[in-house]
Amino acid sequence: MRAKQWRQGLIIGTLLLIAFGLVSLIWGLVGKVTVAVTEAHNAEQQYRALEGRKAVLEGNLAALATERGQDAAIRTTFGVARPGEEVIVVVPPEPKAPTTTVSWWQKVLDLF
């Protein structure tokens, strides 16, 4: 009888150790899956950002493929003009001096 209880205890202990090992393995896998999912989302966001940047760069290349686009790029980059063109300088209007009205008590004080 004693040997039977000892054998059952040994079996239960072994099963508990195996269960603990399996739970720790599963816990480790859950952590790895979480990291993998997070990295996948980050990679997806980077991919979308790069696709947007690619579209902008392709648009810029398409504009530079035309003579008008090249002309505009040269003008904006180097600030040059064609022969016969003149520079127009837009000057902002002069600020108006603020007009202040003197209060009645200030007039009275100015008398003294």
C-alpha cells in the first residue's frame, strides 16, 4: 500500500513538472508572438510610408522629364531668369501709424 501511494505521488509530481514545463514554453511562445506581431505592424507602417515617398519621388521624376519641369527646377534652385525677363519685387504696404486719442483727463493734466 505504501509503495502504491509513493508511485502515485511520483507520477503526480512528474506530471506537475511536465505541466509546468509546458506552461513555461507556451508563455515564451506568447511573448515571441507578441513581438512578431508588433514588428509586423511596424514593418507595414514603414512600407506604407515608403510607398508614399516613392509616389512623390516618381511624380517629381515625371515633372523633371519635361522641359517645363526642368526649367522650373532650375529657376527655383538657382534663382535665374531668361534673357529679357525682369524681376518684380512686391513691397508690402507701409504700416499705418496708430492714432491715439488723448483722453479728457490727459488734456487737463497737460494744462498744468
